[in-house]
Amino acid sequence: MKNITGLKSKTLIVDKLVGRKPGKRGGQVTTWWETHCERCGAIGEHSINNLVSGKAGCLKCRRKINHLTHGESYTDLYRLWARIKHGGDACKEWGDYVTFKRNLPPLPNHKSTLIKIDKSLPYQPNNVEWATKDDRNKKKIVEFVKKAKEVGMFANQTEQQLIERFQKVSRQRLYELMKRVK
Ligand SMILES: [Zn+2]
């Protein structure tokens, strides 16, 4: 038996043998293989003949392409999803691009990054928000001020005053200060 584990056929990667069986419309008995799609992560089963000849394709992607506006697969959002997925830190449901997209908070019209609200949890519904560079910076400052207060630093200033103050200092200075409360 020919082992085609690891073979790449279009977007499909062959993972393991399923067994021997005839084709969908009967006919010759061949080996069938489980695949995953490197684009969308969907698991599928295909005959060796279709995999080797390149006739096999991801059914999920094919369906998806019909539902999405043309070209959408290659937008920034798609790339962002692929990055999060490859990072291995996304919840299971978000292995699917369409679900991910549906669960996201509305896209802002300014340049933003998707960040986790609670860093100890994965990328999942209700744990992400869009943040600009300034938002991210402010978030860091708020965390820092909280910690600093906990250890008794800046006792004579309120959290709000400190946040405003640190938003004005240079990044370099801020990092130096942050190191002190770790
Ligand atoms: Zn796919």
C-alpha cells in the first residue's frame, strides 16, 4: 500500500489512512485518506486517486467561496484569522473563519488590532476587542498603575491622575517604570 501521509494536494494535507473502500459512485476499491485543509482547517476524506491527481479539494472552502463576496478570503481580516489560528491560541469554534467573523465585535474604521481582553483565556467570543495603538498603550498604563498602587507606589496621586500622567511620558520611560513593579 502506498503511504501518502503528508502529501499536499491543493490546500489539502493528508493526515492519515481511513481505510479501503470504493469511490463515491462505486467502482474501484482504493485507499481513502483523512485530510485537513491548510486554509480553513476543515477535516475531509478523499480517495488516493483524487488526492494524487489533484481532483480533490476542500468542500468547505468551496462552499465558503460561494457565500463570501469575491476576494474576501484575502482581506486583512482573513489574514488576521489565519495568524491567530496558526498561533494555536484560538478557541475550537474559531477554527472556522466564517464563525470567527460572525463572532467578532464590529470592525472599527480606524487602524486597529484584535486583542484579548483577558490574556489568560484564548481568542474566543466575548474575549476580544479592537484596539488602536493608543488604546493598547492606555491599557498597559492602566494595568501598570493598578499594580503600582497595589505595591504602594505613587500613594499621593489617584489612579486617574497617574493614567493621565503616564500617557504623556515616553514609551522608554514608561517601560523603565513598568519594570520596577514586576
Ligand atoms: Zn478549506
